[in-house]
Amino acid sequence: MSALIRTPAVLIAAAGSVVLGAGSLLPWVDAEGAVFGRHTADGVDALGLRQGLAGGDAWVTVVLACLSLLLTGLFAWRRGARARLLLAVSGTVGLLWPIASASSIPDGVGVGVGVWVTGAGGLLVLAGSAMLRIDPDTRYDARLARAHRLWERGRLPDAIAEQQRVVAQDLRENGWSREAGLNGMILASMYAEAGDRPRCLEIMNDVVARCTPVFTDEDKAMVDQLWVESHQQLADRGA
């Protein structure tokens, strides 16, 4: 993780979060005697400028700055796609929010430096999120977990499709490795539950023929158990 923290993308996103927060604390308008928030004028309640912390707009970007910094750290820890997506959303809002706020400033009131600094911070966060790269292992683990989760929920066709992608990736990257063999047997079990005898037997035979030399004794015991269970399921379904 320490090497990842030093990558430019993470540093840019983290720096953008800090700049986003700093800009939120700076003035968003350049005017003397400006009235912010709800106030009373001539006995009537009225709304003043919303820009900056005084008016409330900048509290949104303060929250976004904290969220962006948290998401950057989360990505550096797990490198997940969800954290990267949320970081991109946070950066986009951090960029557009001060611009939208500035567009509502009335005539005669100048735009303060905080608007530009905040927008720059949002842009840096967005740029950093675009540069971040997903860890292939994280994507692989998520796909494997999703296949098992779908299987447990009874969504067998979706589970088979996801497990097929897992096995295909195993074969593409490492051939008939131990992982490919074990994941292949799980796929065969799914085929057996679906009553697909040809595909079930094809992949089980491939696993036994190609992966037995790399299996541990524990692996072989599990494969034997799945073999028996799959044949029993096929027999129960008349396949």
C-alpha cells in the first residue's frame, strides 16, 4: 500500500481534497458589507448571499473535501471501483458547485478567490480519480464473490455467467492452475445444479486430467466430494 500512496494519481486526488477544503474557507465574494444568510430588512425577513461559509454554500464543499480525502484513502487501501466512482462524483460536484454559486452572485459583487481555489480543488480530485487504476486482484475477488452470492440467492444463470468469467480469466492468465481447477469444479457444480450434464462432465474431466498434479491432498478431497455431489445432482434431475 505504501507504494500505491506515492503514485501520482493518489497524490493528486489527496492534494485536490486539501485544496477543495482550503478554498471553502476563503472568501467567495469580494464586496464590502455583503449580507449573508437570512436577515431582516425593513422588518421583512429576506435571504442574503449564499456564497461561502457565511452563506452556507461552502459547507457543501467542506463536506466534499472530507469525503474526497476519505475516498482517496479507501482507494489506496482497497483499490475498488466503487471508491473511484464516488471520488469522481465528489470531484465533479466540487468543481461545479462553486461555479454555480458564482453564477448567482448579483451585479456589483465580485467573485472571491475562494470560488476559484475550490473549483481548482474539485478539478484536481476529478483528474486524480480519472488516473486511478483498479487492482486486477480486487476486480477478480469481487467477481468471484458475486458469483457465489448469486448462487446462494438462487440466481443460477447469472451465477454461472459470472463464474465462467472467473474461470476464463484463470485460464487466460495462468492456464490450468490450481485456482482454475478449483474454480472450474465450482462451475461444474453449478452446471450440475442446472441439469447441464454435458458441460458439467466436460469441465470436471478437464479439471481432473489437467490439475490433479497441482492439487494438494485437501484440494483432491474437495474435488472428490464435488464430483460425487455433482453426479448425484445430475442423477436426481434425470440428466
